[in-house]
Amino acid sequence: MAFGMRKSVRECDGIYISSNAQLKNADALSNVISWNPSIWHIYDNPKLNFGPLCGIGLEKLVIDLDVYGNLRDCECKAVLLHLFSLPYYSNCTTIIGGANKGLKISGFSDSKDLSSVLSLKNLTSTVEIYETSFENLSFLGGIEEIGLEATNAWNIILIRDNPELRRLGFDSLKKLTPENGQFFANIPNNHPDLCLSTNELQVLAYHFVTLRFDFLSICQDLYRKDGEKTCIFGDLNTMDAGCQHVIGDVVIDSGNEKNAWKLENMTNVYGSLTVEETEEMEELKFAARLRQVAALRFDRHHPMIRFNYNKNLRSVSLPSMKSAPYPYDDDQIIEIYGNSMDIFKYQKECLLFQKLVRTAVKYNKKSCDKLPTGGTLITNYTDDFIYDTDPLNKGHLDTRDYLFDKSLIDVYQSIIDHLKTTYNICAFINLFVNLPHFLILLQKEMRSNIVYIVMIGICISDITHSIGKITQVTVGWLFQDVCPGVYPFYYIMVDVMARCSQIMSRRSSSALALFIVAFRAFSVAFPMQNSITMTTGIVIVTFIMIICISWSSLYYFLTNIVKQTQCPDLFIGRQPSWVMYIHDTFGKSEGMLRVIDGYMALFVSLLSSSNTQALVIMMAMFMFISESTYGALFLLSSFFFVDFEERTYLEQLEVFAMTLSMINSIAHCLICFAMSSQYRDVVMRLWNHLYIQRPSSLLNPVPVFKGRDDQIIVYFII
């Protein structure tokens, strides 16, 4: 037999078996393996019965069969049509293919050449039309059904690289399978003016076809094969009544609401539907027959169905609408916002409407389940139907609500990640700055002033804050690559204790700073500095710190630690060998404590904002900035971002306030050095004794100052 191949099957674009007068059997082809997509051309072999091998084109995904002119061809299975094969398939009414095999048309210059396939009615196969000069596909105008029993992500309809194609012409198409987004149609690289008719878009929308394209629009043609009246939406006051199909964005407002009755026969909208700023409309009578809203593009910033800012609109109902707006998207919603009347008072009303229209509803920017429970609803539907956990029949319902643009979430997370890194760095800097600051404050000259005694307490609080954070970060590094978000129990406890130390240190630091402010302000009017002894200062510091430790201990007792049985994200992590726990930081009790802590922060910041002494003014200013930021975050979170996803990220901005707190702590040392001559004198004295008047050897430290306190300092520094 004549058996032609170009190179090997692995490297070529096909196999050629043609014009073999005696060839009867080609069973050897069943053993040939093709690694890359290829076409097997088997034609003009008058004695070859190729029928038993036609299954190759269905079973082997990378092989297309070009079979014609043999004793027996593949009849109407996996057909590749071109000028030479067309006469052999002119009687097909149904073409049978598979997940990526079926009707393929290429190389034609005129659709009239395909008039012989007008008898096609059903395609149980894919459709691929490419590299033609067709202006339309009218030869496929008789097709009523295209479908496969099962498919994958391959395109069922692929119409590509047809530079003259302006219309499709599936005028009789009624059914597409599979549905629910599993039917893929890809229409790229055709003429820029290519458009879909209302009938074609109606069928695509009804079957939830996943449509991909680069240039595509809705044809402004008012003709429909079924005879239903089609109109283009413009000035409703002059528009014809009785339109069933309306092309364009339908907008009902105060200027045309009196003529909304003209749309009472409307069943399909090819665009969007908006009812906004009406004055008299109380209900949606004009939309009683509306079944579908479909468009080619979806902008999640502008929902396709909106009822906003209406003065007297009392109810929203779309009784004939049984499918979501098309194209279907997880962000596709019906928006009801800013109306003067309560459209929904209770959860049940909103959930029923959502279930009936099979579309997520956002009522005043919130999901239905955020509305109050209770109320009575007269309906024939059961609670199981209304409270269905999968009302859209897609496996889940995204009830997350966003006050701002959803796409900003990644920006929020990026900002928080950078702030966390900055916070960690500041914790280390704060520790190494406050250690010498603490040692300087312990000097005898400094302890004679109650302000500096209180600052010793502030310094201890700041060091505690840093140590807690550094411990938290160090232990966290050990588990960051195992399973994100879960940790062993002892790390959770370290995290809880670190947070307790942060709360304690912030409250004690701010309370002690507030005491300094109050003391300075009071002593200006009533000089009494000499009447307060060092013992009194120590008692005040101890008392305040005990109160703050008690307050922070509430956080420990309100903490919610949850055991996990499986790594929540196995895509980027792995199942650890240890028992997993998470620290739920968004519980109600913990949230209430943080809100109260925020109130305390604002209270302290406001009280600290007026003073006349320069050193205290600088300390108060830094404290006001850090504490007011901390308090504002949790107050905003509790009153303005309730039930919105941004709340999670807003509360994580706590790290920004914590970073400001660290900067405030670092600034204490610098402020004291810049504004206190007494502090500078102590620093210079220590510097001179440590680095000028002492031997260079550091092996045997010897006290150089008289007095027990000075010796403590020198020994520690050495």
C-alpha cells in the first residue's frame, strides 16, 4: 500500500494514505501513537473499508481524521469538511463526535459552497470553523441542538481566524448541553463588527454558556425568526409599546416612569435594567413578565440589575425571572440601595427573593443574611426552600460584603504585610534603644525627679512590648512554611501572651505618660515637686502597672483557641505532624475588649494633648498620634465596618498603630536627650567614665563610681 508520512508521527502534522487501488485494510493505524496534534488524511482508496477505524478520531484526543472517497468512510462521525470532502457528507442531518471531535470547517471562501449541509439539525460534537472567508454562517441556520453528554475545558464551539465574518446565523438554535457554565464557546480573531443576534444571545444566556471573545457586539437587527417583537431602548416616552425583546440598557427614572407601562410585555433585556431616582413608582409592574437580562460583558462595578435611590418604591419582585443575569459571574448581584422605603425588613423576605431569581442580592451593600431575623411572611414556600444554603445551585453562595471595591483586598493585604515587616523591625530597634535608656534612668541623679521615676515605668513597659513581639516573631518563623494560619498549642499561647504584653505595655505606658502630663500641669499652679518622694513615685508606677496587667489579663481569659483537624490550605502548605490550633482573634468578646481598649486609647490621647512643658509636650504629641490611631481603628471597625470584609483588614492595621507606638517608645530616649539638660549630663558622665577614664581592657570590670547605684550601671554596661 502507499503509506506516506512526513518525518515521524511525533514531529509531523499528519499521515497521508491516498490513491491506493488495492488497499483494503488499515488496521495497522490502530497501533500508531501520535504525540502532537495531527491530521490523518485517508482518501481515494476505492477498496478501503475505514469504518471500523473511525473510533480513532474519537478516542485519541490529538488526532483529527480527514476521511473521504474510500469504499467506506466515517459517515457522519468526526467530520473534517473542506472542498474535497464536502460532497461525501452532504446528507448528514446529525454529526456525532466527542469532547474535542466533530464538525470542522476550514479553507472555504464562500458560504454558498456549503449549501449542501443545510440539512444539519443536530450536532453531538464540537464545532470548529477556522481560516475561512465567510461573511456569515447561514449554512448552519438549520441547526437546532449542539450538545455533548460530558465535556472538559475544551471549546465546544470554536469560531476563529475568519477575517470577514460579521454574523453567525444560528437562527434555529434552541438547545445547548451541557449547561451551568460547562459549555464553552470561543469566538476570537474574526471581523471587528461581528455581532450576535438576540436569538443567539438568548440561547447562550439560557444555557449559561461560558463565552470568550475579543470583538463582539449585539446585532441591532429587529428581525427574529420566531416573530417576537424586538425594540431598541431609547426615549421611552416615544418608544413603541408591546416590545418583548429590548436591546440596550433599560433605565427607568423620574423622567420616564409614567410610561413604564409600555414595557409590560418585556420578557428579555439585552443590556441592563436600572430603576433609580423615581418619584412615584411603588412597585415593578412593568417587569412582571421579565425572564432574562443578558449582555456580552459584565462590569462588577455596575450590576446588571439595580434598584437604587427611589422615593416611593415599596417592593421589588421579578416573578417570571428564574435565572441569574448573563454572563454569570461570582460577583453578579442584584443591587438594592439607598431607597427611601424599606424594601426588605427581615432576612426571610430578602432570602426568598434571592432564591426565586437565583441571584445574590445586596441590600444596602449587605447580604440578605445580615438583615434582622423574625417577622412574618405569608408564602407557600417552606423555610427549607427559603433558607437553602445553596440558593443559586452552584455549590456555594458568597455572602461576603464589601464597603469599597473588592479588588482592593489585595492592596490591603500588601500594605498590611509591609506594615508587619516594619513593625517587626521597630520592635528590635525599640529594644536596643530602650535598654541604655533604662540604664540611664536608673542613675541616682535621675531618680531624684518623679518624672524620671515614672519614665522608668514607661521604659519597662516599652521593653516588655518589644520582648513580647520579638518572641512572637521568633517562634512564628519556625512554623511559617508548614501550614499557613495554624500552629501548635504552645505557639498559640506564646501569641496570646505576646498580645497580652502589648495591651499591658500600651495601657501602662500611656497611663504613666498621662500621669506625667497631669503632674506637670498641676505642679505649675501648685509647686509640690519636693513633697513627692522616690518611694511615692515607685508606688504610683507599681499601682498603675498592676491595674494594666489586670486589664490585659482579661484578653487571656477571653481568648478563643480552636482546634483544627486538617490544614486549611494544602495547596501552599502540608499536613503537619503536630496537633493544629488557630487563634480566633475576631470573636465577639475579644472584639468588645479591643473596642473598650480603643476608647481608653482615645481618652488618654485627648487628655495628653495640652501641656506647657517642652519635654512633656513632645512626649504627649507622640503618644497622642499613636493612641488616637489605635483607638480610631477599633472604633471604625466596630461602628462603620460591621459585617464588611474590610473590617478584617482594618483591624489588622493595628500593626500600624503598634508601629507608631514603637516609634513613640524610641522617641522617648531622643526627646529626653534633646530637651533635658539633666539627662544629657548623665549621658556625658557615663560616656566619659566608660570610654575615657577607664582602662582599655574589658576583661575585669571594676566599679569606677562611688555609690551602689552607679556601680550597678557600670557593671551592667561592661
